[in-house]
Amino acid sequence: MERTLSIVIPAYNEQDRLGASLEKIADYLSGSYPEAELIVVDDGSSDKTAEVARSVVEGRPQLDVRVIRYEENRGKGFAVRTGFEAAKGAVALFSDADLSTPISELRKLVDPIFEDKYDVTFGSRALDRSLIGVHQPWRREQGGKVFNLLVRTLTGLPFWDTQCGFKAFRMDRFRPLLEKMKIDRFGFDVEFLYAAYHNDLRLKEIPVRWDHCEGTKVSIFRDSVRMFREVGEIRKRGRAGRYSVSGER
């Protein structure tokens, strides 16, 4: 398997913290994965997110950095799929723009895929909570536990944290599933894992370091109902066989 890597960063109104995050990623890739590509997807931001990203491109001519922008805000799931469709690497990883999981945790996820042990690996805050540096506010943390319990109950996925924004995929096996994905907003993580799991890809939940960062775009009140509805939609689509990919992987 070719050891090529794509890093996808979905970003929406991230002008204030994106620059520092991209510099950290660029520094890490320069030392560890100099041939990797970095793709920033500006999900219809109303601020200068794209300009900030392009400034990193201009300052790092030795790195393969691309900025994809569209005008309408479509949601994080749509942004990640857009980045994955453009990705050239054999393995693609997406990370939250705030780097709540440090980019240095990347090897934990991508090495097992390059070694052909797994097809999908994803960071988890639940398996080893000693790795959490800064916790979320209590109400948000408890809400996350309830949501993951709901996901396990409704989908049958045997995982404890589907929502950590740090996931890697073997693209020759995951790419055929992208056209099956319909969830554009925060429930997309569940859909990604559900589709992979039900097409017999090899999945591994891996504990990673994580710190809560202020400025999250998720509202525990506004988005909870939507996320619960999206999980129900995923279950319905799964039962109807909408995620099945015919033929051999």
C-alpha cells in the first residue's frame, strides 16, 4: 500500500484560530510526512477563513496545500466529504480546525492503516479518559455520553465515542461509500462509521489526547434534536440497505 497521506480540515468561521492550527500542522508534516497534502475546506464562512488558509499556502511553498471554498454553508459533513473527494492520498484523515486532538496523535491512527491492520481508525475520548487534558463543561460532557449511548442503542455500533473529530480512512475501501452519505451536519460521524461497519471494513477506536477548546460550533440545545433525528435517519437508511456497496471491496 502506497504511504501517501491527505489531511482534511473542515472550517467554518475559523479566522481567529485557523492560522495557528495550520502552522502547527504544517510544521508537523514538514518533519514527519513531507509528501502529505493538506486540504482546507472553507464551508461557506462569512469571515476571512479562506484568506487565513491561503496565507499559510503562500508561506509554505514546499508543502502541498489546497484551499477549497464554496459560498453556502453546507455543514461539517459536507465539508469533510468535499475534502475526501478531492484527496489524493491512500489514507485520508480529517481533523477539527481547533486541533482539540493534537496533530502529533496522527501516527496512532494512520500507521495501523498503512500496516493493513485496519481500514478505518478514529480517536476516542472514552477509552482512556486520563488522556483528556481540559474537560468539556459538565453538561456538555454528560450530553455527549447520552448521545453515544443512543447511537449504540439505535445503530448497533459497538463504539464508545463516535464524535471525536479525528478520524482516518483507507480511501480505496472507503471512497466507494462516499456517494452513499447524506448527512451534512454533525451526525455525519455516525454515518461514516455506520456505513463502514456495515460494509465489513475493519474499524478500530483508538484513545487519543484531547482538550476542550472554547468556540465550538455545536450547541447542546440547538443541535441535540437535529443529531438525534439524524441518527434515526441513519438507522432508517441502514435498514433499507442504502449504505450497501455491491461487489468486492
